Amino acid sequence: SAILLTFYRYPKFYQIIEEKGFYIDHEFSMNDAYFISENLELDKMSTREILAKAVLVREVNGKTSGKIAFKIKKFDEDGNILDQKAVSCDVLDIEDAKNLLTVIGYQELMCIKEDDVVYEKDGFQLAIKDIRNGDKLIEVETNENDEFDSIEKLINRVNQLDIPIYTDNYFVKKAETELNKVLKR
């Protein structure tokens, strides 16, 4: 599981993180292309219902290879993500993967491009996500057999950092936000 939240004072945010002892572990760029069946009636579906049927083609660092993934998420009544997993496979060529989906009746719905900087301190990582033409987010994930193995522990740890974040929503849904823009909802 993961939390994904927005932060503010973006130009100083990296400085604030580094002053708290975090260092850059690695950086990468990611392009996520979302494909859906041409047969879906999008105007009759909620954003979440559309994404539940989407197939994701992910390219990392501009490589020609990547992944195709189908994400499965469980939500509570407030829209918080309780659990998520993905079924995925590696692909050797992103364009071939996209062409295959098109041939079998899928169309590209949207593409989310982001640049990520992953900061670490004492084994705790914060992935700072700069969504191109979109939000600035932080993603923190749980690890099995880790002291941060639950959402509650992650939220408590992030709050203890005393960094400039919005604490009204720890479960920003990046794809839902971007799809709402595409669909003008």
C-alpha cells in the first residue's frame, strides 16, 4: 500500500527535505499511457469505474522496454485506498505494446508524464513526483517486514517529518485527478 499526498512551497521543498537529512537516492522519468476498451460508454461511467477497466502501459526513463499492468484497488466508503496490487508483465517494446492494444480494440485514454526524485533517510524513502502540467506529489510506500508496514505508520512518520504538505488527503489519486481533467469533469 502507499500514500500519495500533495505538498506546497514547491521551489523550497527540496531544500527543506535536504535540511532534514534526506539525500537523493535516485531519479527517473515515467510515462504512463492508459488504454481502455473502445466499447466503453465513458459518459455513463464514473472516473474510478473507467480506471478500474484501464490497462496501463508504463515506460520508465525513456527506455523502449517497459510494462503492461492492470491495477486492482480496494476503496473504503470515503474513497481511501485500503489495498492495491497490480498484475503486470514486461514488454520489450512500448510502441509494440501500444499497437497490440489498439489492434485488439483498445484506445489510448490519456498519458501521464512525471519526473521523480527519490529521497532517502535511514531507509525511509520519499518519492517526489512532478506531474508534467499537473500536481506535485509525494509517494511513500509500505514495505513488508518493515517498521512502516501499514498506512497508519506511514502517515504518522510523514507527519513527524514536519514538512510542508497538505494533510487533508493522504490518498491523492493521481490518475483520477488527471482523467477528470481529460474528461473535463
